[in-house]
Amino acid sequence: MSETPPNEPADFDTMARDIAEVPAVEVIVTVAVNLMSAAAVKLGLTEEGDQYKDLDEARKLVHALAGLLDAGATEISSFHAAPLRDGLKSLQLAFREASIVPDEPGQGPGEKYTGAVFG
């Protein structure tokens, strides 16, 4: 990607050209990994532990990840989708474990798209 000097606005045409070179699969997978990483932080699963734990925020991120994977799975092939689905399930289980009052089966974050998640 092109480098923009600090304090200068990015040139939209250059940014559009740069993003045009990235395959859609790579964009979808990158967004999914970013959602997974953010959800892990909000679930307190990082080295910092509970410092950034926020289950309300984690719920939103996990739900968005599930929606993205539900909508994009057929577009990114099972080669890419399978590990992302595994990561999603791990986050859903971690959310259930972190919740003081767990959601009913099928009501947890993203379960609208994945169905009920059990360990």
C-alpha cells in the first residue's frame, strides 16, 4: 500500500487503487480475524485478562462475526471458512463461560446464525 506522510490527508484515488488490488476473500478474512481479535480482548482472553473485559461489547463483536461468516462462507470457500467457524464457536463458548447468567441455548451472541452452541 502507498504511504501517506503524517498529517496529510490520504489520497482517495490512491487508496481506491490499493484496495482494488486486494482479493475479496482476503478482505473478508481480514475483517473476520479483526472481529475475532477484538472479541477475544473484550472477553478477557488476552494476556491483559480482565483489564479490557466488556461482555456487552464482546456480544456485539461475536454477533457481527457470525453474521459475516453466515453471509460470506459460500464466497470464501471452506478452506478459509472452517477455521473461522471454529474460532467463532470458541468465542461463543468463551462468552457463555464468562457470563454470570448464561443465555438460553440459541440466544447467545451469533447463535441466530449458527444455532445453539454447546461445548
